[in-house]
Amino acid sequence: MAALIKAAKKEARLNVIALPDNWANYGTIIKDFKAKYHINISDQNPDGSSAQEITAMTDDQGRSNDPDVIDVGTNFAVTAQTAGQLAPYKVQTWNEIPSNLKDPNGYWFDDYGGYVAIGCNTAAVTTCPTSFAQILAAPSSAGYKVGLNNSPLSASAALAGVWAAAIAEGGSLSNIAPGVTYFQNLNKEGYFVPTVAGPSTIQSGATNIVIWWDYLQASEISASIKGWKVTVPSDALFAEYYTQAINKNAPDPAAARLWEEYLYSVTGQNLWLQGEARPAELAYMEAHGTANKTWEAALPAVPKGSTNVPTPAQITAAETTVTSTWPTEVTTGP
Amino acid sequence: MLFSDLGTSVPRSEVLPPESGGRKSKLRRAWLPVLAMAPFFIYTGVGLGVPIVYIIRNAFLTFQGKFTFSNMDLLVHGIYLKGFENSLLLSVITSIIPGILGVFLAYAIVTSNSGVLKRMVATASAVLANFGGINLTFIFIAAFGETTGIITVWLNHIGLNPWSHGFDLYNFYGVAFVYLYFQLPLMVLVITPALGGLRQSWREAAQNMGASNWRYWRHVGIPVLMPSILGGILLLFGSSFAAYATAQTLTEGTVTLAPIQIGDTVSGNAIAGEANVGFAIALGMLIVLSITMVFYGLARRRASKWLR
């Protein structure tokens, strides 16, 4: 470890990509790492997508701004692994990461995740729904206007929202079709607002319920909307993790590995917890008392039941189904 | 096409200084225009040419880099074909309707006596023609949203809620409605010079020969304007075909359009490893737009005959 720190400090640089400051507390994490190791971090394209991260790894190869590490949706990490773009690495705390959240050979490992949650504007809605079934069954007097953060063909968070609805409607991790039907019915009843939902649509009143990751609702909506309530639905416990991986052709290999060691240390994991995301090693940390109690208590309560966490293969299959059914079923046009 | 638009009928020898040197200066004079255009050609070659080559190359590769026809094959089936169909239909609707309306609007402005009005409309058209994207989406939601849109609320007060009469901002026709916002000013911008080229003397000559208003338009006005109108409509077609951000944020993929599908595959967060399909769609769009540009060029060449 000491040798790694020395080599990383010699490189004096770390290239990360697509890490927004207010996403799972990355702003604080980057600052803390810089202060601790005096390694300069440059964040290329902070609002970029997973696809753009993979493309950057390919296109910037050989250049000094080639991303060293990526934080992407799990199915993207698997695609990169198949294309031979990743270098395997097992952090010191490898055994604390649950086996279903990592590649057995160390090519990728999940970092943080959250539950699909129903966010509700208490100033605009009298009874906040606590389940998907409640939203669909509500009378029009309830005035629900439900939004997703983006198209499920474009954002994994929205895909997760549809998947959670599928589970609530009797589907499963291998069957996302009921979720598409749910939104089709929601649209027919006029409760679904198919526009990109966020603080601006909430403030203008276009949406008053948003289905999104619990930690992003906390960092991006609760911060600007007073009285925003985040609930994990009682009829669908769906969680998904994002994934870390190291570029095989990283220009700063030692700094990249030190970054991973930092992220999977107690400090790093707790900083993600502070961002209201659930770090991959949370179960281990809870059992050994190293999880920060205050930040853990701030997480939204999870109703009883087993949590559904999809595998990369299931994600790809779900995406294929949604790509062909979403545009044709959830629509009110020609 | 560009050079004929300059429309110069002055002999070359009157523009250039008389011959002073021998072969050397003749060569220099021949190369001078080429040299002057070089920065433009380099810029276009790099800025447009390289991405086009990149798109064509990637459309025929798999994610691993092997040659394949499967991306192009996907294009003519299923959901990607639907995307093209929707895009084409949307572009046709939002080029013809604002095209025709734009002609009437531009004519009203051109024939008005108020110089202030003309200048205001010229400026407004230039700004609004480029006003698209997420801002536009938010404007329309704030104005025409179902229960909280400002205009919806006003119309509701007088008992005319458009939503209860079948209006839906978030479906295909809603997107077309939003597109009108920048398509109509674009047409006004494009057709105003052509309308200015309608000589008053033609109208007077027609009236002298006893033509009624309708006959003037039918036999003189519209035939003269038609190439410009067609050119304008084709321009609107291209503009609407390539528009992305407005429809994407407004409908979240429930209205499937080719540019949105490119965005989903190339720079999305959900579909992994399908970027090459996106490039294939882009190649398809390039082909459609190239055909549009060829017709636009032909229409412009016809139009410039009358504007001299």
C-alpha cells in the first residue's frame, strides 16, 4: 500500500470522467482525496453518460487525458470488459464486497446504489402514495402527475423505475413487460407526464410525483423543493448499483488503483453514505460498526421484503424489451 | 451554386486590374481565389468531412471493431424503422404547414408600410428560428401544461380548455405544435427576400392587361415564388428532421424519432454497446438530408433566375 501511494504521488494526476459534484457526494469525495494525497484530479465531462465514458476510453487512448477510472452502469462495464478495455484489480477490502456485486476476476466492482423511490411534493398533493398500486388506483381527484427523470431508453434510473413498476405489477427481474404496461395504463389515465422531470417541472407544477433513485431525489430535488418526501415503495423493492472499473490503458495506473483503494476504504464508503447512497460494503460495515450512524439513519426506510438486484445479463435483456415496447405502447400519438 | 448566387454580370476584365506582368501574374490571379477560399475549405473539410467519414466507418463496424452489415440491417426493421417513419412524417408536417403559413405572414410584413414592424419581425425571426431545445420545452410546459400552464388556465377561465378537447402536448402532434415555434420564423426569414424580389412592375403590367388579383397570383406571382417556397420548405424539412433536444425532453422516448434513437444508443445511460447502431441511424439521416440538399440546390438555382 505504501509503495502504491508513493507511485501514485509520483504520477501526481488522476483522470476521472462524468462525476457530477452533487451525485452521491462526489464533490466532497474528490476534494477529500486531493487533500489527502495531493494528487490533482481532472473531471472530464462531469454531466456525461455511461456511453460517453466508454467512448472516451476508446477515443482518448494514448492521450494524457484518457480516463483512468470509470463509474458506469453495470451493463456498460460488462461491455467494456468483453471488449478488453479493463484491467483487473482487487482492492484490499475485496472480501467485504458482496459476491453478487462484483466480477469474480476483479474486472469490475459495484460502488454505490440506491432504491427506486417515489418522491412526492407534499405542498401540491394531499396524500402521498406509498406504492405503485396506489398511484394507478387513485381517483383523478388525487391530482397525481407522475414523472420519470428521463426516457428508460436513455437513462438507467428511468429503466429502473419501469422495472420497479413491473415488480409491483407481478413481473420479475426477468420480466419487465408489466412495467411498460403499468406506464401505458398510467398514461391512458392521464397521470403520467412524459416529460423529463426535475426540480423545474416540479416548481412549475407540471409534475408532483417523481420516480427516481432515492439518493438522487435527496441530493437534487430535496435540496431545492421544500417538503419533498421520498418513500421506498412497499410493493417494489428494486435496487441497482453503479460500477467501478480501471482502464487497461490508464495513463496513471497507480493513481487509478489508489483511487479505488480510497473509495473502498471506510472513509470513502462513508462519504457515499453521506450522499444518501448505499455503498457496496454497507452490510459488512453495519455488522462491524464502521458505518456512520447519523448518515445511515438519514437513509429512507426500506419496507420489509427481499430486495431485487438485477444482474448485468438481466439489465441487457430488460433494455432490449423496453427499447421495442416503450415507444409503441406508452404513447398517445400515431 | 454559391457563385451563381452572387449574380455578377460585369465582365471580369473590368473588375480586375489590366494585365501588367506575363505568365506569372496570370497564374497568381488564377490561384488567388482558390487561396482565399482555402480556410473555408479546410474548416469545412475538417469540421464536417471528418465526422462524416467517422459516421460512415462506424456504421459498418461492431462494438468490437469488426465489419458488419447488421447495423444497417437493423435500420430497416422494427423500432428503428418506426423512428425513421415518425421523423419523416413529423418533418413533412412541420415543413409544409409552417411553410405555407410563413409565406402569408411574410407577405403581410413585406407589404406593410411600417418600417419598424419590418425590422422587428426580421430580428424576431432570426432569434426565434434558432430557439429550440430544453428551454423551448420548458416554455411550452409552463404555457400549455395540462393544469398549471398559464395559457391553459386562461383558456379554462373562458371555458375552452384545449386539453379536454383532445390536445396533448406530450404526443406526436404536441411535438409538431412545439416545432412550429421555430419553424414558422425560419420560413419567414427565408421567404422575405424572395417576396421582395416580386417586382411591382410585374403587378402593374398584369393589371394593365386586365388580370384580376387571383389571375396575377396564379400566372405570375406563385410560379415566380414557387422555387423559393419549395426551397424554404426543404430547409424547414432539414431543420425539423435534425431537431433533437426539444422532442427528447418533452416526450422521454414515448414519441420515437431517429435523432432521439441516436442519442439513446450513442450517449445514453441505459443501452450498452449499441453505439454503432446509432451511427447507422446517423448515416441513414445523412442520406435523407443529402437528398434534401440536392433538391434545395436545384430549387435555389431556379429561384435565382428571377431575382436578378
